[in-house]
Amino acid sequence: MPENILIVSNWKMNLNLDNATKLLDNLKKIKLGSKSKVLNIVCPQFLLIPYISNLLSSTDIILGGQDCHFEDFGSFTGDSSIQLLKHYKCEYVILGHSERRSQYGETNLMIKKKCEIARKNKIKPIVCVGESIKLRKKGKHIDFIINQLDECIEKNLENIIVAYEPIWSIGSGLIPSYDEILEVKTKSMNFLKERKGIKNVKILYGGSVNSQNFNDIIQMSGVDGALIGSASINIKEITKIILNVDFN
Ligand code: 13P
């Protein structure tokens, strides 16, 4: 088992004030044991962040953002800056989610710059990569993912967190086999360590993770945690995920 298990909740644009409050009230009731390996990280949409940040003070729940701009400030209507994420005590930021890549035209170069500014501000980037079903069927997924890693991540970093999220698995109820996740994990890890000179690499899995499959994914594919969408906003599901892993 890895030293820590990261459970990263990507709430996307889903919760309003009332249901975010209710979800957090429930998350706060979960008591992790003193030896727990779980890092419980929640990533709300931008407008919820100041409010949630306040509710999280003196809890062990960690705050993250879903994106940031790659500049410190400027004429970028509609965007939000890393400095505000920092101000509100975000410790992580999800970058290059496939929804941002496909709906907002984010490129690998933009993601690389976002990673740089996040690191400069001491916020840990979680870089998302993953293939379409077409690429997987053609057997080109590994090349595609390695290229994403190559173009999004700088050389010689101390550490990096990557989330492998196959696009075809997000919200579909389909997940790759454990061997397929393991293959991506191993090849990504080797590439980042050997070719990019990165010392510590953590790989998460994302896509249709729920309380039924979470433990098997972690144990069978050896990943360091999960990036979770719809199950993360379902109180019963996310509670089960956190509690089950805690007792394993
Ligand atoms: P689902 O867990 O809903 O498939 O979403 C995955 C995801 O996109 C997390 O970033």
C-alpha cells in the first residue's frame, strides 16, 4: 500500500451553498484514525472556495481548486488566479482536466505554465492525462499519455501528482481493467522518473470510481488514490470510500 492515499473530490460545477454545506457537515463527522493514510481533499468550484475554506478551518479536510490561470493577474475575464487559491488556503489544484481540454481548448503548453505558477505558489498540481476511446481501441493510448506527460510536466522536479483519467471512463460507469490501469501507472511512472528526472511521482486514477470499486482499484493497480467526480458529491458513497480505505 502507498504511504498516503489521496481521495480527491472533484465537485465540478455541481453543488450549491446548501448541499455543499450538508456534504461538508457529513465529511467533518468522519473520524480518521491516528494512523490513517487518507488525505481527504475537496475541490469546489471557485465561488464556493472562500466559504468552504472557512468551514474547513480546524478540520483535517484539505482544500483544492479545479483550475487556475497561468498568469499571476491581468486581463483574463472570467478566470481566477492562483494567488486567490493560495489566499483561501488551497493546497492542491487540478490542472488539465479533460473537460477543460475539450470544452475550453486547454493545451499541454497552457497546462505546463499552470503547473509552473502553481508550484511557484507552493500549491501542488494534480495533472490530468488520459486517452479517448478511439485512441485506446487503436492501441495508441500509451504514446498519447506519454506525450501529454512530456509536454505538461517540467524536468527534474522533486515531486508530481498525475491523475490518469481515461476520457471514456468519466461519468460512463466503465473502468479499464486493473491491469490496464497498472500498465498506464507503470509506464507513466517510469517515464517521469527515468526520462524526466522527477524524484517522487504519485499516480491517481479517475473515472467512474465508486465505493464498490475503489479498494480494488487501489489494491490491484497500486495507484496512490483517486480523483472522484459523481461519487464525491454523494454523501453515502464518499463516506463509504473514505471509511473503507481507512480500515484496510
Ligand atoms: P466520475 O467519477 O463522475 O466518472 O468523474 C471523474 C472525473 O472527471 C473526476 O475528475
